[in-house]
Amino acid sequence: MAQEMDLDDAWGLCRDVLENGAPLELDDEMRALLSRIARQVAIRPPDPDEALRSHSTAMTLLREIHRRIGEGSDRLDEARDRVNALQQHGDFDGAQHVMRDVLAVEVVPFYRQQAERILKKSAALAEVRASGRLNPDLPDRPQLAALSQRVQQGHPLELTDDLRDLLLRTATTAALTETETAEAFKSQGGTEALMGRILSRFRDAQDRFLRAMFRMTRLRDAGDLEGARQQMRDVLAVEVVPRYREAAEEQLQGLDRPPSKS
């Protein structure tokens, strides 16, 4: 996305100038960038050219850009984490309320668009749980989690063709065999248990990987590369979910790479 790339460039510029003390070179290219970014973070100075005419006014504009990007990004990240946590506990109303709170204050169009997508997705997942019908526009595992919550609420599980296909896809990504999946399909209880196994495998794999990442980063930053590598080796010794095995292997390869020359 062009807007996201511009915001990334602007954040890098803000960090260099406002945090690291780099000079702001106010040439035509910089003026064009600042003018474009100002529009993208919803800053509408009465006279854009005037705001970029002097170094002091350009610095004022850059500080406001920095504030809006920083606050908007942090707000969206925190809200996304809260939405995920609430949805995992079945609180879709609370999740949607979190995003409505973001939209009530956010002015940056890019972050508003992200919040609106999350809000729309949460409402669609709530409908999946309420109706038991899958939505082809939603990703597999969040829908599986919504259906699992529906079952926990006492609703019967209907093994439709769509649900069977979803379970076959997600079972494979959770490293469950075709034999295990076929056996589970023989009964409603087996199918419900299969849903739980898929979800728990991904949940456990994610938790294990994130804990290992935290330890790895701490050890790497302390200069203990061998200890950092061991964190990922420990993950690979037990992990069966392909996505997280690949992630651990990538981290291990990154630690084995020689440091880049500055």
C-alpha cells in the first residue's frame, strides 16, 4: 500500500530528525514528501506551502506528523491485541466496542481503514457464531474458533460440506493426519474434539514460539548467541505445526548469519 509505505518513510524520517538529531534537509523532494504525508495523516494547514517555507514551520509539521503516526499506530496495535483477546473469550460485542472507540478518535485515514476492517471482521465472526454458517470471505481458524464457541454454548454442530472442507484444510496445517481427521468425522463428538485439537495445537504453538522469541531476543542482545540459538532448537525439538517450525527455523538461520557490516 502506497500510504503504508509513505507512513513508514515518514516514521523513519521522524526518528532520524527528532530522535537522533539528523538535519532536516528542506529541499524540493523533502517538501513534496512532507506535503504528501501531511495529507495522509489528515493535516490540513491553511497554506501548505507556507508550512513548508521555513525550517522552523517544517519542524513543527514534522512533530505533528510524528505524533499522529505514533499515537495512531500504538492505539491500533493495542486495540487489535484487545480485540483478539476478547474474541478468544467469545466477547464479540466487547471486541467491536474497542474498535468503535478507536474510530471515535482516530483521524489518520490509513489507521481508520484498518480499524474499520477489524470491526467488520469481528461483526462477521459474531454472525458465524450466531448462525453456524461459514463466511467464505473470512479466514479459516477464526471461523473455526467461533464455531467451537457456538458448540460450547450448547448448539449442535452440523457437519456441512463447507465445514468438512474447512476442517480438512486446518487439520493439515495443524499437522493432523488424514487418518485422524477421517476417524473424527465418524461422530459428532469426534468432530467437535477435532475442532478443539486444531485450535489448541495452534494456540500452544503460538505461545511456545512467542515465549522462545522473548528469551532468544534477550539472550541475543546480551551477547549469548549460543543460548539464543538453543531457544529455537528447543522449539524445533517439540513443534509439529509447520508454520511455527518454519518460523523457528528462520530465526535460527538469522542467528547463524554473520552480522551485516554497517
